[in-house]
Amino acid sequence: MTAPTRRRVTRHLAIGGLAALLTLLAVTDLEGQRRRGRGGGGFGDDLAAYQQYNTPYTGEFTFVRLYYRGGWGWNPGWSHDWPVAERNFAEIMDALTTIGPRRGGGNVLAMDDPDLFKFPIAYLSEPGGWTMNQVEADNLGNYLRKGGFLIIDDMGGMRDLNRTREGLNILLPGLLLVRLDDSHPIFDSFFHLEQENIEMPHPYRGGVASYWGVFEDNDPEGRLMVIVNHDNDIGDYMEWSDRGFVPIALSNEAYKLGVNYVVYALTH
């Protein structure tokens, strides 16, 4: 079987099998869910409490969630959907790809943590509450310039988009945040996604999702360093995908986006 044929078969099986996989996720790691709760967070701004579940670097692909100070008490925005979204996402990636992710969750790192450079992809939730000092900005900015990839998720409205743009201007001065459409390779890196697939509604705010990116050297043909899910929350779709609180069809699209992001980042 040739590589292109394998890719087509993999896509066909993946698209047809996601719903069944989500059903299986409902019965996994129930003790972990009881211990750490659902809905994300639970430890407020106590970074060490989250990091007690981190695992040492092994070379496996590991989901990394970025911590920032501030938020909403026991459930700060950066922690929303932790740890269930990353656990469910790892199960999907393990079933559909040869990446071999670390299953069972992910790591939480501060933006100024030198360990961030060990991991190729980082995830930032709720940029409407995003804060950072200069040391954090310098470290995260260097991470992106050296090849790291950032996914920004769980946001809606112009306030959040403008706040995100301000933060990115601090991280990557002079680089522009531009809108993407389905012609960009990130939407065809594993699953072939068209505009109708990616224009999904935010799970609880409504509206139509749009996608924004930052390119290295402002070159739209070059490496995409950051992707922003505006008016979308794929983390929420992933977290609740095994409980019937969100439509399976939309959870499937969220997982497809997530898998595409990882495959793109690992190959660019």
C-alpha cells in the first residue's frame, strides 16, 4: 500500500470511528475523574497542585497546558477542561495516529519554565484573562521562535481577540495576527477540513468560529507559529465528548482540528 493510499484509508477509518471511540472514553479513568473533578481546575492558582500530576520528559508527545496567574478563584480560565480534555484527546490521537502520545493527561507548565523547550506544542486556554510578566513573555516568545507551536483556545468576541493580539504583540513583536481559511495546510495535515467543517459554533456562546494565525517573518507561505481558535472552544468539546453534553458531530470536528494541529506542528 502506497503512502497516499494509507493516508486516505486512515482518514476514512478515523472519520467513521470517532463516535465509537468517544463512547469508549466514557468508561475510562473514572477514578481519576472523581479525584480531580470535571469542568477543569479545582486548585485555583496553586501551580504546584496541578503539577503533582505532571510526568517527567520521556520523548513521548505530551500535551502541555500553559499556566498564568489570575482567573476566577478555584477554576481559573487557563485550567478550564483540565485534565479530561487532554486525556480524551490523547486517547483519540493514540487510536488514529502513529504519534504515540502519553495517555492519561498532560503537563501544566508556567510560561517561564525552561522545561517548555522539551515539548513541541503548548496550549493556552481563555486568553481573555491572559497575564504575563516580561520573563514569561521572553521565554514563551523564544520558545515560539525556536520552533515551538502555540494553540490558543476557548475565546469569543472582539475583546478576547484584541486581548490575544496584544499578548502576541508582546511575545512576537512585529508579527501580525492574520485570519486563516480552509486553504491553509493546517486544515489538511491529517483530516481534510473544508470551511463548512471549521465554521463550527462555540459550544456555549454560539457564533461562527474563525481561525487566526501568526507566521514566521510574516510570510503566509512560511511556518505557522500560533493558531487562535476564535469563537470556538475545542477543549470544551473534548472534555464533554464522552458525556453527551455536546453533539458528537461537533466533538468530532474539534478532535479533527486538534489532530491536524499536532500533525502540522510536528511536521513543520
